[in-house]
Amino acid sequence: MSMADSSLPAFWAVIPAAGVGSRMRADRPKQYLPIAGKTLLEHTFDCFLGHPRLLGLVVSLSNDDAYWPALLCAADNRIIRADGGAERATSVLNALMVLSEQGAAESDWVLVHDAARPNLHRVDLDRLLRASANDIVGGILAAPARDTLKRIGADGRIHATVDRSVIWQAFTPQMFRLGELQNCLADALAAGVAVTDEASAMEWAGYAPLLIEGRADNLKVTRPDDLEWLQRHWQNDRS
Ligand code: C5P
């Protein structure tokens, strides 16, 4: 392990992968779409598995997932399985429970990362780890809004221009302490709050997570043209 690596905190990775990704309009859940010789999910694992400070990785999978057993990584003993839930937050909570059962401490750092976000660069991962390591709450990768933002009305017309200087796009990984994240997610779900990422559960509980600027190309594959864009991007990067 290099000097730089030992300055980073140890961490667990949680990958919720129990969604169907209906906006991709594909024949399978988007995390199983092939690109550059592997599924999106395997590329996402690769962002973490070689990291010298990784303690372990948990993936949440749907009970009726027919694609997982066919992957080589299904036999990788560094990857721990958890059950998926009806919502992303439930899938994450199940993974956190498995981590506790594996002996993880309440104060351990957990990084939650989307299954279909395979272009996370090591420099961004390490920046998040370094910036959040000594923070009381934790933080997330994010990027300032680039375009002028408009608020739309029910009539399909612009009702206002929003001040973009205070708007950032939230990415993953999102890094929090295991115990606090578990409590906040469970409480927010019990209160019926819409929890679309881990930070929103922490915010609901009164915490103010750090925003750490990351690369704009840490994209979540959501629509068919995202996959085409990524394919071109990787071809250019690797040629
Ligand atoms: O649908 P979206 O792209 O926002 O999902 C974000 C992440 O949450 C994906 O990795 C998806 O597989 C996961 N998810 C999950 N369980 C659900 C819904 C989504 O693990 N019930």
C-alpha cells in the first residue's frame, strides 16, 4: 500500500442493484446491459474492488434476478449479497443490515454507489474519501449545475429562471457512517419521506452533508443515449 493510500480511511461499498431501470426501455435491468465486454454492474464493481482501503462490498439484488448467477463475479468471495427492496432506500438498508451482521462497526464509513454509474474515476473516489474522512457528517460527489435552469409550469411554459449558482447535481458515491445512515434511512422511510438518495435521508434528519466536486462524466446510465455516449467516451479514452 502506498503512503497516499494509507492516508485514506478504510470503507465499505454498498451497490444497490435491485432496480429495473424502466427508462432504458431494454430487455433486461440496465445494470446487466453489456458494454466494453462486461455488464454495467461489473464495470461498477471494478471502480471499487481493487481499492487498497476497501473492507468489503455488498450488492443488493432482486429475489427474482435471473441475470446475476450467470456473471463470473457471482462467485467472487469479495462480494457479499443482500436482498433488494421495493425502493432504493430499502435495498440500501438491507445491505447495511448485512454489513452489521458481518461485524462492521457503527462508526465505519460506507460508500453507497449506483449500480449503473460505471465511470467513477479513482481520483474522484479518493477525493471523496479524503474530504469526508474527518468530517462529522460525511459527504457526496456532486457537480455545479452547468446550464441555465428553468422552472416549468403545468402549461409547459417557463415560469421562472432559477439561480443556478446555488444548485448542484448530486452524484454517488455518498459517504456516511454506517450507524447514522442506518438510523436516518429507517426513520425517513418510517415517516413516509421520499428518499431518492442517502443524503436526502441525512438532510431530513437535520444533517448537512459536504458537497465534493467530482467529474461531470460520472454519469448514471438512465436512457438509451447514455449507453451510446459512454461507449463512445470509453473508445476515445482508450484509443
Ligand atoms: O432508478 P435509479 O437509477 O434511480 O436507481 C438508482 C439505483 O438504485 C440503481 O443502482 C438501482 O438498481 C437501485 N435500486 C435498488 N432497489 C430498488 C430501486 C432501485 O437497488 N427497488
